[in-house]
Amino acid sequence: IFGMAQLEDPDIKTREVILLCAGQKDVMSLYNNTAFMGIALNSETSALTTEQYNSIRSKCNHLITCYDNDDTGRARSVKLYEEYGITKANDIAEYFQQGGAYQLLHKLVFFHIN
């Protein structure tokens, strides 16, 4: 899982939010533009195993998908919600390409967890 190594900081036991992104580009965009931590599977169509889910959830209070806003991204987000109860937020790369601001993203993410 891309980005998991960055979550292994021994000084940080649990993060408030981790965003499950569509790909590495989205994780890097998130990292470069926000204070949120992101991870990505090999692709949106890769299955998240229960073991992977449990490992990720042990590192955060909330896990949110930020998959692409296309048919595949929406379908995979629904599947992750049905399997694990993971809620969906915006497509990260698209959000920043359209001039999205960190403060608004912060509000949107916390809207999804409250």
C-alpha cells in the first residue's frame, strides 16, 4: 500500500483521519497541499483485504475514500462503504486541479466524519 511507510511514525499512535486515495498521484497531491495523510492501493480496482483494512484502521480514527469521480471510482467507493463502512469524500487531484483550498477540504473531510 503506497504511503503506509509514512504512517509508521512511532511518535504518532493514531491519526484523526487517513484518506484512501485513487492512486499515488492523489496521495502526493494530498501530501503537498494539506496536513492529511493519504494512502493508495495499487489501483482503485484493487481489493482491500480485511487484514489491510484492520492495519489501516489501527492507525486512525477515521478512514475516508477519495476515489476518482468516474464510474469505477464511484463503484469502488460504494463497495468499500458496503464492506467496511468507509465514507467517500471528493476526488483529491480533481479538487486541487480546480483550485480547491485546504481550508475547504478540511471542512469537507470533517463533515464526512461528524
